[in-house]
Amino acid sequence: MNWRNTLALAALGAGAALAAGRRRQPPFRFAGKAVLITGGSRGLGLVMARMLADQGARLAIMARGLEDIEQAGQELSARGARVLAIQGDVRRPEEARRAVEHVVEQFGRIDVLINNAGVIQFGPLAHMTVDDFRDALDVHLWGPVHTSLAAAAHMRRQGGGRIVNIASFAGQVAAPHLVPYSTSKFALVGFSDGLRAELAADNIRVTTVCPGLMRTGSHLQAMFKGRHEQEFAWFAIFDSLPLLSIDARAAAAAILDACRRGDPSLTPPLPARVPVSFTHSRAHEPNLT
């Protein structure tokens, strides 16, 4: 038997052992689990937080805006959940790490980390700056790096956990007018996939989520460049049409189910693929550049 066959058999054996181990584990439930959601004060993050509150999770939500995070915390507390409302910016390494440590201090552990914080810069590349790329990478890549490494250290000691990284369809197929965003989401997908491979042996399941457009009102929070009115109108239409976007509650439910199962990835629904083709064709029209 040559070395290639030996390695192949070893890999198959390790995979079978891992699969058998997962089958023996009890079902993962969110009740009583300590969950940290970045970008948890609105949009998809808040929708997931509501669902987790209803399932009995102990919640920590993190966001930059003090008023938004306090309001979200009050809403979730009213649903009967124990909630930590953490004001912080994932772009700042010490604040990202401190959020994880605060969860462990208050709840005694961290079972689930959902890296959901995001920014969107929308417009022609000619109007983007290096700072736009830095900002997107700070939020979408370095934020998850800091929180994930901090959380993974605790999860190893606990014997396992879950990490969910909310990437995007734009992290699989690059789209014009979203170059800083796509760049950072491609980076997040690479980090998340590598993290999954590294942490599997520690019973830490990492799920990479690449949703398409979701009806979360994200166009109201995006930064538009170039011809602002045309860019806003174009993005808002696709962000709100049922045939081209997915309801935030449906997306949140699918993401939490994937997290519960420990799925390696969650791919976008079929409608999410439509805007990608459309953006490639519209990019050449003069009124968008």
C-alpha cells in the first residue's frame, strides 16, 4: 500500500470517527445556552435574538449605538430572556474581545457566537476609497477574527460550542458596486472555512452563512456613493422585492437550524442568485457609473 492510499484511508477513518461521535452527542438546544450576537440591535441580528429569546437562550447582543442596543435589550427582556446589552465596536480589537469576556463573566460560559455585524458601501469603484476597504475588512474580517479567537479559547475548555459567521452571496460571487463589501466577505468565507477545519477536533462547529438579499431594511443603513439617488433606488428595489429577496424571519430560522445541527455552511436560497446575474449586466449601463 503506497503512502497516498494510507493517507486516504486515514482521512476516511478520521471522518467516520468524527461522524460517529457527532451521532452519539445529544441534540443541541438553545435553551439555557449563552449566546453572543454582534450587530444584534437591529436587522437580522435582532430577528435571531428574538427567536433565541423565545427558545430560552441567555442572550448577549453587541452593537455600536447606545440607544439602539438599550432599546433592543429592553425588548428582549420583555420576552422573558436574560439579556446583556453590550455597547461596543467590533472594529476595535479590545472591545470585541471584551464582549466575549463579559459574556463569560456574567453567564459562566459562551456556547454560541454569531458574528453578524456588518456595513455596506454601495457604488462605483471609482468613488470608493482605501478607507472604505479598510472599514469593510475591519468589520467583516477582523471583527470575527477577534471575537472567534477569544470565544474559541473558552469553548475548548468547555468541551465545545458553535460559531456562526454571517458572510454573503457577495462572498461567493463578486458583484460590481459592492467591491469593498465583496472583498471583505470573501475574506470572511476563507477565515470561516479555515476556522471550521481547525476547530472541528475540539467539538466546536463553525457554520459559514452566505445569504442573498434579505428584507431587513439594510438599504436604509447602507452608505451610497456616486449617484446617490439612483444607487439607493436600485438597491432598495432588490432589497424589498419578495421574488428577489428572502424574508428576514425565514433567513434567521434557517441560520439557527444550521447552527443547531452544526452544519458547515448554509447557501443562499435560489432567489438570491438572481441579483448577481442582474448586477453583472447592469454594471455596464452608463447611468450607474
